[in-house]
Amino acid sequence: MTSQSPSPAPAVHARRENYLTAGYGVKSWLLTTDHKRIALLYLISITLFFMIGGFFAVLMRLELITPAGDLVKAETYNKLFTMHGVIMVFFFLIPSIPATLGNFLVPMMIGAKDLAFPRLNLLSWYLFVLGGVITLWAVISGGVDTGWTFYTPYSSVYANTHVIATALGIFIAGFSSILTGLNFIVTIHKMRAPGLRWSRLPLFIWAMYATSLVITLGTPVLAITIVLVALERLFQIGIFDPALGGDPVLFQHLFWFYSHPAVYIMVLPSMGVVSEIVAAFTRKRPFGYGFIAGSSLAIAVLGFLVWGHHMFVSGQSVYAGLVFSLLSYLVAIPSAVKVFNWTATLYKGSVSLQTPMLYALGFIGLFTIGGLTGLFLACMGLDVHVHDTYFVVAHFHYIMVGGAVMGYLGGIHYWWPKISGRLYPEFLAKLSALILFIGFNLTFFPQFVLGYLGMPRRYHAYADEFAVLNVMSTAGASILGAGYLLPLAYLLWSLKYSKAAEPNPWQATGLEWKTPSPPPKDNFEQTPVVTHESYDYLEGADVATEAQVV
Amino acid sequence: MSETGGPLAHQFADLAQQREASTLGMWTFLVTEVMFFGGLFAGYAVYRHAFPAEFMAGSRTLDVLLGSVNTVVLICSSLTVVLAVHCAQLGQTRAVNAWIVATMVLGAAFLAIKLVEYGHKWHENLVPGPGFLFEGANETPARLFFGFYFVMTGMHAVHMVVGIGLWAWVLARSMRGLVTPEHHSHVEIVGLYWHFVDIVWIFLFPLLYLLGAHE
């Protein structure tokens, strides 16, 4: 066949060397340039941030059990939702899949030894940690209360909390995400294994590529915006201050120019994960491969043209609003293309409902609800009614938690045998996927109703008639919390006590399954040569590549 | 393996792939830089459109002579960069070092002139902040002009400082004999960065200095 060098089969060691055993001790981790180890560093860091962000959510839901503001003061509540948003968005969701699964899988899926710039990759993790530590310092030393959106002139003139420190943390973390995106773009362009044409790439790679484009084009604009807010606070240069001739709405334009595409930084990677999982657990080539890949790029491009739909009530021109509304509807097209293609892939597939597939199906359903309610918000008339209500909160949690986090957890389960070399306990995993699904819907579906009935977001007290739905939501949040703790527990447990995983426990196609679990330090014994598209289920699992496996 | 100290890092198959990757990496980084400065330019455009008279009045206080000298200094530094890259391709290490030093000197000269200009503005109370004082045109929008002047040229100056640091790093490598005709992508990609920073100035100069000349 077409293997590059017919070297003799490597001797089978009882304890084969892999990336986890390639070095021990703190230094071998903190100074590693191995993309797989950096992925694990990120995995640990973002899990910690997820728990901190979740803690603030718990306090908020506890406050909202009763209509009266009895647990925390209004000022404290402002800080709670701000810090929940800041930490979850910038320190969990943005890095979630790209920095963990992306770091681990991009080189493996394209048959490379590492990313193009391994040291830059390590630097990116250090920047992330530095940004995170600065932000946590701001949290501990009093917090910040501007909302995660930092709207001016409140953030630039009036807020008396740690705006600059938080902004600095986000600014630094932004560079970590830029470096990751840059690394992926160059790696995908230049490091593909022989024969791995663009048309053969796994859909996860297409999704990571589209995500990287959004990261590299959007994040710098956030960076300069943050700089301007900080300078405004320090020197009163007036750019966002109406008293000095500035325009606070300009801040909203600049902020949402990044922060709307940031939604796609969060959800595009999950879409890539879902494409992989749906193919593997229906044992079929994804229906409309080209459309799924192209729709990732279409979402990345269109995502940059819709930011104004966050500003329908900001006083921006009605005509601008009309255009933004229309363009926002257009994003629904590539999103729907994906949903229909995944659904069509199920048709006549041999569907097996393992844990990753449960998460993928959960993603499809919840993302659809989140996407369709997004159309409500993209409609200028309706938006005025539900603007700044719990309807918006429910909508974006369906996208970010129901969509992005479900995809993330699905991906973690799917590739866990590859990452850790261990199988996770299937029954517990299915159970927790179910708990998460129920808990999530019970938490957030009532919030659609609350918002539609007029309950505004960001208040620690509310009218009595909203009490029942809020109690439901808090009850759901407690179930959701249990659903998050369970995987944390059994995945850690599996590291020591679970069965060792084979190279390809799912009989999936794709280069990452052609190498041992966990993979050797250089990923492959020899550079694979690719002769087929990534999804080759009909012809049998082993034809996709001639990669030699131990 | 990179531990062997050879020019080829272990993740690459060959030097050509490594070189293409580092070039594409720098171009991608420059795209992010375009977006970074793009945010500033967008803000500038908004306020210049809103307050054309005040922006012109502010522009007239800038020293066109010093600004022009600086423009020439930067264009010359781009020339020395091109010469450094050219000599690197030919393997003339001593010439490479000389041109890099020339580039760094020109960069430092630019920053020195810029500092002199900042000093003048400080004495004229034209630095936005509590002491800001501008007579003639409407004071508040004029403050916006100086806000943009300092932020834009300041961000540019930060990039210059980084650029000089990068040249120092390339110079150190070159003096250790690590710049060869086969492997000189460090010179090339830092050169790309330097040209980009120059081009930013080519846009800043007319927007800030020459605006007041036309009425």
C-alpha cells in the first residue's frame, strides 16, 4: 500500500511509552510543548473556572427562589451576575473546546506531530492563566458590577468596582485565544499529512478552522475596545463619555463586533464535535459533508455582520436595525443546514445511543430551540418587547449551555478513551447526560416564559406572580448542578479504576483513532498517508488511511 | 527533535514547510493587528465625521515638520530592513548585522522625536486629562482629537518598541551564526512586522498631521 517507509513493526512493549508517561514531575508538565499535555493543562484550568462561574450562578438562583431580595443586596447581586458572565464567557466557553479538544485533536486529526508553533501554544496557556489570576484577584478583592458587557459610560465613569483589573484580565486572556486561533490556522494550512486534501478533512477541523478565523478577526477589536475603556477611566479622553463629546453607543458597536461573533467561537466547535459524533454513532458518512463544512465558514462570515441586533433599543438608526435584522435571519440558514444534515444523517443509519450520541442529540434539540428563539430576538418589533428580559437569558443559555456545553461534554466523553487511555463508566455517563438534559430544560425553559411575561433580567427581586416559575428554575439548576458534578467524579474515577481503552473503542474513522490510546508523544509511529475522505464507514472502518498502528 | 539544536523544529517535515508556516503565522498575526488598529481607525472616522472643524483645529497644533522627518526616518528603516533580508538571502552575515543595527537606530530615532513631540504637547496642556486646555475651537471635541492622537501614536510607538526588541533578538541569533541562506525566516518575519508598523504610520501621518493643512 502507500505507507511511506516500510520499517519493521515496532516491538510490542508491555508498557508502551505514551505522552502521559513521556515525562514525570511538575516541570515536565509546566514546560511542556506537547499539544496533548497543553490540552490537559487547559482542561484542568477551565474546569476550575467553570466551577467558580457555576458557584456564582448557584448564589443567583438561591436568591431568586423568593420574590424578595433577601439573600444578597442588590449591589452584590450585580457583582454575582457580572462575575458569572465574565468567568463563564471569557474563561470557560471561549477556550472550552478549542483549547482542550482542539489542542489535543487538531494535530492528530491531520496527521501532524504537533501544532505549527508548540511554544506559542504553551505561551497561550500561560497568558490564559495570567489573565485568569488577575480576574480572580479582581473578584476576590471586591468584584466588578458592570455586567459582562462593560457598557459605557457606566463602566468608564461611574462604576466603583474593579473594572480595570477585570478588563486587563480579559485583555490578556484574549491574546491567549488569538494565539490558539493563529496556531490552528497555520497548522491546518501547512501541516496536513500527505494526501489529506481540504475536501477530506474531518468536519471538526473545518469547525476549528472557522472558529479560528472568528477568533483572529474578532478578538483584536475587543482588545482595543478594552484599552479604550481603561484609558477613558484613567485619563478621561472622552471617547465613550457623552459629557466630553463622546458616544457610548460606539462602545456597544465595538464590543458587539467581537462579542456577537464570540457566540460562534463558543458554538461552532460544538457543531464540529456533533458532526464527528453523529457520523461515528450512525456509522455513516455525514449527509452533505460539503454543506456542513461550508456552513461553518458561512456562519463565521455572516456572524461578523449581525452585531447590531444587540442594539435595537440603543438609539441606532432604524435603517441600520433593519439591515442587521435581515442579516441576523440569514445566519439561521447555515445553522439550519447543519441541523437538517445531522438529522438526515440519522436516516437509515445504524444509530447507537451511547453517551456521546446522547449529548449530540441533546445538542441538536437544544440548539434548535436556542436558534429559533434567536429569530424572535432578531425581529425588531418582538425584540422591543422581550429586550433585557429573561427571554434573552433563556435564549443565550440554550445556545451556550444547551449548545456549547453539551457539545463540549459530548466531545469529552467521545475522546476520553483517546485522551486518558481509559473507558468511562457507560451507565453512569448515560445517566448524567439524562440528568443534565432534564435539569437544563427545567432551569431555562421557565425563563422563556418569565421573560415573555415581562420579568427583567439583572434584578435580585421580582414581582410575586413570577415566583412559581422561578422556583422551577432554581429546582432545575440544582439538578443541573448534580449533572455537572457526576461526570467530574466518574471521569476522575475512571483514570485509576476503569478499563484500559483500545486504540479505537468506537470503531470510528479518522486519523486520531489509528494511533494508540493514549497516543505516543509524537502522535503517530510514522506519518500517515491519507487516501480517502475522513468518513469511510460504508467501506469498513479501516480503509480511510494506510496509517500503520502498533 | 528540536533538542538537537538544528534549525528544523521536530514538528515539521522539512525546512520549506517550517518556513511557510512561520511566514503564514506572521501574516495571520498582521491580520489581527489590522483589526486591532482598525477599531481605532473606526473610532477616529466616527468623531472626525462628527466634529470636522475641531479635528482640523487640533491637527494644526501638531508639528508637521517633526512628523515629516519621522515619516522619512521610518521609510528609511523599511529600506534597511529590505537590505537586511536581501543580505540574509546571500548569506552576508556581517551586512545583515549592520542593517539590523541601522534599523534599530532609525527606530530609536523615531521614538526620540516622538517623545520630543509628546513633551511639547505636555507643555502646551494638550494632553487629555484634568489639565487639558485648548483655546480657539470647541474644547470638548478637540479633546477627543488629542485623545485619538495620543492613543493612536502611542499604540504605534508600543509596536515600535516591540519591533526594536524583536530586532535585538534576531541580531543575537545572527551573531551566533544562526542566520543562513537556507534558514533566515526570523529576519523575514520580523521584517514583515516592521513593514506593517511602518504602514500604520503612513496612515496615521496624513490623518493626524496633514488634516489641518487642508481647509
